[in-house]
Amino acid sequence: MTTKTFTATLGAFALAAALTGCATSDEEPSESAPDTAQSTEEVSDQHNEADVEYISGMVMHHSQAVEMSEIVLEKDDIDTEVSTLAEDIREAQGPEIEQMESWLEAWGEEGASGGDMEGMDHGDGDMEDMGSMEGMSDMEGMMSEDDLSELESATGTEASRLFLEQMIAHHEGAVSSAEDHLENGENPEALELSESIISDQQAEIDEMETMLEEL
């Protein structure tokens, strides 16, 4: 190979390397785009009445769990583990409420959840009178106003014990409703949520039963 040919070959390799480097540099920003897109979850439009009723009821069910947790977190004499659990429940179920409400809106069912939870605080009448609450009759484990009032009045170890007993029943109702939804629903995201609820809340039931034994 002549010196001129060798020099030309080196130049070609250098040019190719430079172009490859530019291409890699230009493409790097686009590699992070999927992460941004994935951060905004969209729900499938595929759904049936069972999905709507289940998600509507679960919004209210989760909201009451958040309310129960907040009642306990406002107390100063609650068992530390119970307070931590209440905080975990509030932090986990709050975002799920927003997620489920966005699904209802996407399905054109934004009013199906029966509005916000203000009617649950010191409301009149029983749970069946709380506005438009489609599907609520199928949601098991809901506490009555008397139950919530009893929790508000309780203090110390009694409040911790009562919260655990009520939340165990509340979670058991959620698990049962989720199992029913798995048999009757069809929306992929809602079905995935039901599976998650069964797994997560059954684990919390086991945890709370242990806490009760140790109080």
C-alpha cells in the first residue's frame, strides 16, 4: 500500500468515526423519550359495566381508608407501628384514587364515583344515602358513620386496636371485591389493579393481625 493510499484510508476511518460519534450524540436525547412517555399512563378504552362499577366503588373504598388513616394520624397516643401503617396506607391509596378517577374520566364516567369524600364526614343517614354512588352496594368492608365516630373518640391502645380491627375488615372487603372484579371485568389496567390490591392488602391484613396480637 502506498503512503498516499494509506493516508487516504486513515482519513476515511477518521471521517467515519466522527460521523458515528455525531450520530450517537444526536440520538442520545431521544433515548430518554420513552421514559417520559411511560410516566403518563393511559388507560385502555376497553371496559364494561363491571369495570365502571368496581372502579367507582373502589374510589370511595380507598377514600374511606385514607380518612380512617388520617383520623389515627391526628392522635398523639397511637402505637408507633400503627401510625407508620396508617401513613403507608394514606400514601399508597391517595395516588391510586387519582389514577382511578382519571380512568373514569377517560371512559366518560367521571361522575360515577359520586363526587368527593366530604359527604362522609359527619354526614346524615347511612352509606346508601350518600349521593350517586353506583356500585357501592357491591363494595364490602365499608365502615359506617358510627364506626368512624367510634374511631374518632377512641384513644391510646384502644384507638390502635380499633383501627387495626376496622382496617382488617376494610381490607378484606377490598380483596373480596377485587376477586369478584377479576371474574367479571375486562379492562386490562383495572384487572391489573385488582391483582395488585389482592396481593398488597392481603399482606397488610397479615401484618395487622400480627400487630393486634402484640398490642
